[in-house]
Amino acid sequence: MAGFKKVEAELRKAALAYPGAYEEKPWGERVCKVKGKIFLFVGSYKGQLHVTAKLPESASVALMLPFAKPTAYGLGKSGWVTASFEPGSDPPVPLFHEWLDESYRAIAPRKLVAELDGAAPREEKKPPAKKARSGKKTKPVLLVGDDELRLERASVALEERGLSRPLVAPPTDEALARAQKKRPSAIVIDLGRRPDLGLELGSAIARSPLDGTPLLFAGARDAATVRRVKKQLPGSAACFREPPGDPRVIEKVASVIEAR
């Protein structure tokens, strides 16, 4: 485990040396971001080391390695790869520095990539931002949960749907405070890991003066949880067994926003 901690520290230090990179711990687990988007997950869980990066160019080669697999929650379809190691194994740290570089370049804005390469960025006309199908300018969705991979997949899916990059928050008072301050276009609570906490938070949000902001739940473990949500919060827009990044959930989020 001590060796894994050294690997984690080295990769985080390298990640934070990139232009505009910073670290967040919204769920108690560190992630490295640039301009609000994650480009590196690295940490230990149940004794294993996990390193996750976006590899749009080398994913097919990386997945030939015995320790690599497509990242869960559908992120693998977008080029995300996760490497996992049991205690006592020897992670190939130089390879992860290559993954880190590719992931940063895939996520960071062109201006920061140009800065990384020491070149002046070319002035280019930016393509028009995608809009929701209704054509209305909407505020971001607030995603609430304690599984950063699930929320990142949902963030990617919402952007692909043409909505703004969502806000994210852990299932704590921070989520309620952020909802009251930012007034999101909708709130999606992931019930996956801690359904009781998600329901408690949903009740608090429903009691708060949020101007009828649509409240949806995703990742319910079983039908009993779905029934519990509908009984406890009958005014909520929907409750899904699927995770927040599932196409059914994304389409429902978009439809309730467009209906407002």
C-alpha cells in the first residue's frame, strides 16, 4: 500500500503541473481537473490501485494490457481506460505519465494545450455551442452523488445531448446550498451508494424554495426503492433504476427542462 501511495502522489504532482490543472475532493476522493472537466482519476480502493484516463488515440493498445479495461458506466465508449493493481504488484508509472499527457490533451482547451507546447495559440473561429432542442438557453443541471465516475458519465451524456456542462455536488448540505445559489434547470440525485442519504437530501430540496425546479432520482437499487421515492416524494419528476448517465435518464432530464 505504501508503494501505491507513492505512485498516487507522483501522478497527482505530474497532473497538477499541467497548465490550468487543479485538484478537487468533492467525494473525499481526489480527481484532477482542467476547466471543470476531469482528466485523471487516481486512488486506492479496497487495497487496489486504480488509474483512469481518457485515451482517444491509444485506448485500443492500452486495452491489450492485462491490467487495463474500459472504464465503467459507459465511459469506456468515449475512450476512458482504467488500470487496476492488486497489492504487491508493480504499476508501470512511466506508462501512466504517457496516459496522463494524452488525457490532458484530450480534455483541456486548445489554448492550454498550446501553452503546454510553448506555442502561441492560433486564433480560430469557435463553432457555435450546442443548444438544447428547445432552443432555449438553460441553466446547468445539478448532479448529486458520491460516485465520481457515474457523475462524469452523466456529465458527458448531458453535454452530448446539447445541454450545458452540469454542476456536481456530493449528497450533503453542499448540494442544497449549491442548488439554492445556482438555481439549476433540474436536479438529478444518484441513489446508488447511499439511497437513504439521497432521499433525505431530496426531501430537503423539495421543502426548499427552488421555484419548482424538477427533481429526478436515478440509480435506484430495486423496485422497492422506486416505490419509496414515489411515496415519499410524489411531486418528483421521475425515479429510474438506471444510473444517471443512462440514455433514458438523460432524455427525461432534457424533456422536463424543455417543458418548463
